[in-house]
Amino acid sequence: MAFETHWYGTGRMSGLVSSERASLGPMVDPFGRSIRYLRVSVTDRCDLRCFYCMSEDMTFLPKADLLTLEELDRLCSAFIAKGVRKLRLTGGEPLVRRNVMSLVRSLSRHLSTGALDELTLTTNGSQLSRFASELADCGVRRINVSLDTLDADKFRAITRWGDLDKVLAGIEAARAAGLAVKINAVALKNLNEDEIPALMRWAHGKGMGLTLIEVMPLGEVGIGRIDQYVPLSLMRARLAQQFTFTDLDETTGGPARYVRVAETGGRLGFITPMTHNFCESCNRVRITCTGTLHTCLGQEDASDLRKPLRASPDDALLGAAIDRAIGQKPRGHDFIIDRRHNRPSVSRHMSVTGG
Ligand code: SAM
Ligand code: SF4
């Protein structure tokens, strides 16, 4: 794939009225936040069915609705031209999209030119044995692998049919290829709550960070969220009885807050959308595999970028549509889970928006 279209410097904007002109500077939202981080769901499909993420009988999008890999490349490149410095591919499971490595390879040109600081992905690890060395070869340096338990039976129960050994082999393949791996685990009531210390010791013992995530009320999954949700404030207090934490200043502009764990020497993160408001420093937006832009994970806001993308071979309309959407980025989310709000706050599943 070779896409070199940018909407500025091409001299092709003359047919636009001024309100449709894309801005040339970085994307800054109405609250003064610069948008530097783009997360792209390359597919809504997955080879697993984690019970907090998808219902067992998920209906997936018709393949014809998806952007092609070339279109995804063009869309990502448009955002990079507008100041995005970090790009994360996600899904669904990004590594089950056919030929996804051609997209990774093609996007890696932005690393070579210095336009992009980081190209990374979030994966369930099931396909990593196949792709780890090629990812490293494309300039991917760090990846996030989602893993909620080290118990094979629990893993099967959580993912409905997943094979833990395959994921562990994938993680080893990634480490062998020189990729830094961070483990993400969703804290799940009565399921892995008690296992978090062991999971942390295991991850830190291999030099991998661990980040805990609170269940978010995204999409109908056939079970009430109150049955899944553990507040991480509670989890942190429990862990602090066994471990010594030192707060770290590092942030990714996102929802994670990190501590250094004295006993393991490793880094532990807490992603607390439910108990801590992180929106004031939000630097990110998301696009789905159909080209819908969501400027906030926790709101129903959506802008269609597929139409302007397809309407014209240059990126002027697309750039203007991006600017309009960024100009309406909400201040923040309003997630609530309690007994009165035991329904999805947002109807999109995480696998659609891109976790
Ligand atoms: N399939 C890949 C994976 O599992 O890493 C990437 C997509 S997945 C949707 C991204 C992350 O979202 C995973 O870490 C998953 O655990 C998390 N996730 C999915 N549904 C969630 C929910 N309702 N609340 C919190 N985290 C969720
Ligand atoms: Fe698939 Fe990831 Fe969702 Fe699990 S969390 S069902 S691996 S998309």
C-alpha cells in the first residue's frame, strides 16, 4: 500500500468554502486538549468471547461495512498529518483481521519518517506466536496483552473457549522478539479478585507491567454489570495490605495511574473510569473499523468519517470532518454502575469502539 495523500500542501482545497477547510495545526478540542493519540479498531471480530466484553452470540458487522486496509491506512495517515504521535491498533482482536500485517507494515513508514513516535497494539495474545517477530520487524516496540487469569479453567470460563497456553506461548514469543509486554487485566468480582497478587508477581517477575481495569458498562452482554464490577479503590486498598506502593508521576494522558511495587520492583497501573475522573487530561480519540470517530469512550457521540473518506480521493473533506468532530469532543464521561444503573451507559460494545 502506498498512500501519500495529505489535505494540505496539495493545493487541492480550492473548491472548499472556508468552513470546510481543514485546520493546518494540531487538533485541539474546545477544552484546550491536544489530540495526540489515536486508537483504531481494525475489526469488531474476535476469536474469543470474554463475557464482560461480548455476548456469546455476538452479531458481527457485515464485512462489506468495514473499511479496507487501504482506507484504514489513509484514515490513520490523515490523523498523523494532523498531529497524532501515537497509534494503537485494537479491536475486536486486531490480529484476526486478514492481512493485518500489511497495514502494520504500511503504517510503520510513519515511524521511519519520524511523524509517529509509537505504533502499538492491544491484543488477546492468541495469535502472537505467529506475528510477534513481524511486529517487531515493523518497528512495534511495546504491546499490551489482555490476560485476566493464569488459571486455565478460569481463562476458559472468562473467554468462553480460550486456550491459556496459546496466550502464554504468544507472550513468550513477543518477549523473545524483543517486544516489551504490558499485561492488562480486568478486575472481576468473584473471579480473579483473589488472584491479582499472583498475577502481579508473575508479570513483574518477567519484567512486564500489570495494569488493572475496572469493568465499564459498554454494550449489552447478557449479565448485569453489578455482578462483574469491583471498584479498584477497594482492590488497591486490599493490595496495599500486602504490598508497598509508591505513586509514580508518569501518565499516558489516559486513565491509568501507576505505582511502583517495592516487593516486586514492578509497575502496577490502575485504570479507574468508574471511580476516578481522568477526562481533564484526555489526549485521545478512537475510530471504529467502519470509520466512525468517537471522541469520548463514555459518550454516544459519533462522527462518520467513511463518507468523506470515500467521497473524494484527496483528504480535504475528511480533514474538515475530523476538525468538526474534534471541535465537539465532550468534556468527559458519565459512567455509573450501581443498583439503579445496572444497564449499559453506552450501547456500543468495547470491541466495536476499540478498547
Ligand atoms: N481483543 C484485544 C484484547 O482483548 O486485548 C483488544 C480489544 S479488547 C476490547 C481491549 C481491552 O478492553 C481488553 O483489555 C479487555 O479486557 C477490555 N474490555 C473489554 N470490555 C470491557 C469492559 N466492558 N470494561 C472494561 N474493559 C473491557
Ligand atoms: Fe475479544 Fe478482546 Fe473482547 Fe476478549 S476483550 S472478547 S479478546 S475483543
